[in-house]
Amino acid sequence: AAADLAHVNNILTSIQTAAAAQQGTGAAAAAVQQQQADSLFAKLPVIDRCFGKASVPQIVAALQAETAEPAWCREALQQLQRGSPLSAAVTLEYYKRSRAAGLSAVDCLELDSVLCGHFTAGDGDFAEGVRARLIDKDDKPNWKHGSVEQVPGELVQQFFKPRRPQDAIKLRDALTRSLPQAA
């Protein structure tokens, strides 16, 4: 996956560089090259080392210990700690499940609909995050769990099951029904 991302990044950077050169702006081309050097793709080894862990606490420890990109790791750690512990645990589980099962785009969209059902129904911290960030603008959310260590594993697993059977969206079935039948 990292090689695929790097390939896409190289293509996009080539397009941007060509466009800047076509406009005759050396400064713009230099800016694009700097952007490439600073991009996340240049940080893939650090990302893999830090975020390729089995649990969120292990990811936190890896970010704290990483020396190759300390400023970036500090920022990533701050963002991770600022967010909902429950959302972090569910997100990591989603990543692990999709990687292990090799989910298709349709499978991922179906799973997204299940997760959205939970978060928007109030099972997660979505409403509290909206309140703290957008409504009251106090940026002091009262998450359901004080830390990711306090998030029960069985609760995380519940997010991957539809709240009600009728909530499950079966995109593959819908897509198959909408395709023209072969004669």
C-alpha cells in the first residue's frame, strides 16, 4: 500500500511540477518540490513505525519515542490525544479489519454505513465533539472515556455490528439489482 501511495504521489507531483513549469514560474516549481519533500509520503517509514502498532496506547508510546520526525510526531500525538478515545479505538479496529480482510471499496462503504449509524445515533462521541468544537467553541469535550485504556474492547466490537438488522446497507445487492441483466 505504501508503494501505491508513493506512486500516486509521484504522479501528482509530476503533474504539479509540469503545470508550474508551463506557467514559467520557477518559484512555483520550487514550492512544489518542497511540498513533495515535506509530504506525508516522505514520512511513510515513520508513519509505518508509529501507526503500525496493535493498540492505540502502543501508537502513543511509539510517537513519544520516535526521533526521526520529532515535530511531526509531536503534532500527530497532540491531535490523537485531543480526539475521542473511543473514536481512536474504533478507527484503529476499522483499519485492522479492513487490512486483514482485504475489503473491497463496496465492503468498506457498507462498513462505513454501520459505523456512521453508531456514531450519529449517539453511541460514540460525535455529538460531544461537535458541541465542543462548533457550537460552544470551548474546545473542551467531555468524552465518554477519559483515555483509550478505559474503552472496553467489547464496546469497540459493537460498533462493527448494525444497530438494528434493517440498518445494514447492502450496497453489493443494490448494485447487482441495478445492473442490466445479460441476455
